[in-house]
Amino acid sequence: MYPAELVKPMRDDLANAGFEELFTADAVESAIKKEGTTLVVVNSVCGCAAANARPAAKLSLANEKKPDHCVTVFAGVDTEAVNAARNLMIPFPPSSPSIALFKDGELVHMVERHHIEGRPAELIAENLTEAYNEFC
């Protein structure tokens, strides 16, 4: 577990962009099962979350088509919520950061850490917007 004061700016980065923070398994399951599309960002303290994942998630929302709902859980902090989200992302192995798109409760697109690490935010955002254009 990371200290709250350490993760607050990282949480706020997505929360201030309109992402709903989820803290429990029930909240995750409820959010993902909503009708329509839901973007789930598994946030993290790592550098690739700061430089790539969070900026990409925010940048992707400038697309004409975008998810109906945007939520986030924080790895290493919100254990219950993260585990619930990761269980819904199977068959993909747990990774953080990661970004998943669900449609009507079904996983339709996944961006794993190895797709995030070392790639510019713009390229990741482009990958996400292609998924939005197909599924949203």
C-alpha cells in the first residue's frame, strides 16, 4: 500500500479529467455492467502511468466517439477494486498500468502494460480511439 499523500496527485490526474474512482469490487462490477461502453484505467505510481497511460487515456477522450463511462482503480492501493477489475479482464494477465474497454459488460479491447511502456501517449491514445470508433 502506498501512502495516500503520495497517490493523491496521481488519482486527481484522472479524477479531474472526469474519471470516476472506484474503491470496491461491487463498485467495479456495477460500473462495468452498465449499458454502453466503459473505459477502465488501472492506474499506477510507475513512470509509464504518468508519462504514457494517464495522458493517453485523457487525450483519447477528445475523439468524437468515446466511452459512455470512464472509471479508474489504483493498483497497490485499491486492492479489492483492482482485483475485481482484473478478474473481468481475464484472459489478460494482471498488469498496471492497463486500460480496458468494456461494452455492455463484455471486454472488447485491452491495452496491457507492455503496450504502454515506452510508447508515446499519442500512439496509445490513437489505439484507444480506434477502439472507440469500432465499439462506441
